[in-house]
Amino acid sequence: MLIVLLCALGVGGATMVGGVLGFLFRTITHKASDAVLSFAAGVSFASAVLGLILPSLEYGGDLGIIVCILGIFSGALCVNLLDKAVPFAYKFAGLDDGGLDRRCAKILVFVMAIAIHNLPEGIAAGVGFGSGDVGEGLLIALGIAIQNIPEGMVIIAPMMSAGISPTRALVIALATGLVEVLGTFLGYFAVSLSSAILPFSLAFAGGTMLYVVSDEMIPETHGDGSEHIATYFLLAGFCLMLVFSVLL
């Protein structure tokens, strides 16, 4: 249990580390930002496949492939629905009526989306530990922590450019990391209570990560002429996790 607690704090704290780095290097070029985020996308993709989807097939038995596919699509659909909920929350909060500066409001909605995505990522880490394989859990947690650092970096500069104070921006970044800590414990206890849901839970968590990579991270890094360098950094992130999967 102690190692789960430490990893949960590490996974969530990585976002804060990224936030501090984002504050220090807030003048980073767009191309460099795309490269860093692509590296994180490669790490996340490898973590989803190596640490979640393949183990789901391993634990699933005769119906493993069916359970795995259902889990992947269920996880993706869940994040898709959460994404759709963000604009409704935005409108419900009265931000369309001038409640906040339009630019600032748009950025805060983006940060809210990051926080929502952090919940299933935390669940993914918790599910990894709940499977009983510490090495597998560490691989997933490490992958999520690595990709959380650039995630934390990319949300700081936009908030500050919109007029949000550095202190408040760092607090907001910390809050998005705490969501991940919560998700880690949710995933861990859910799987610990019933190993029967383990294959589906692993695939579900993997599906959430694959969705975020495909729907958010890759398009973000391929829209401003940096697609080639972004692709190579994605491959570098993927290969890094291949190395870690062998070492762990």
C-alpha cells in the first residue's frame, strides 16, 4: 500500500513539476512545445499498450480478446463523453455571458479538460498496481508521470498570458495533479475488491489513454508545421518505454 501511495503522489506531483518548469521556460517556442508534447504522447501510447492492453489479454482467458476490445472502446467512449461535458460545464458556469474574460475562460476550459483526462490516467496507474504486478504498476506510473511533466508545462504559459497570476496558475496545475492521485486510489481499490474485473479494467484504462493520445495530443502537435519532428519525438517516447518495460 505504501508504494501505491508514493506512486500516486509521484504521478500527481509530476504535473506540478511540469508546471514549475513551464513557469521557468514560459517563452519556449511552439516547435519545442510540440516536440515535448509528442514525446509525452509516445510515452502514453506505449504505457497503454505495454502496461494495460497486453496484460488485459493475458489475464482475460478464453474471452480475453472480446473483453479487451470492449474495455478499450468503453474507456474511449467514457473520455469522449467527459470531453462533451466540458462545454456544458462552461456554459452552466455563465462564462458565455461575460462572467470571465473570453480568452481566460477558454484557457480554463482547456485546463478543466486536462484535469478530466487525468482521472482515467490515475485510474490506469491504480489498476496496474491492483493487478498485483508491481513491475507492471511501476511501468504504467512511470509512463504517466513522464507524460505529465510536459502536460504541466503546456498549461502554465497560456494561463499566464491570459492574465492569471503565477501563484494561481501553479495552484491550478497542482489541482489537476491531485485529480490523478484520486484516480490512482480509485483504480487500485476497485481492482483489489474484485480480480474478476481486472481484464476489463486494464483495457478500459488503456482505452482512455489511447483516446487522449489520438484525440488531443497528436492533433495538437501536428497542426502548425511541426509534424515531422513531432513524429520522431513520439517514436522516441515510445522507445523509451520499451526500454523501461525490459528493465522492469
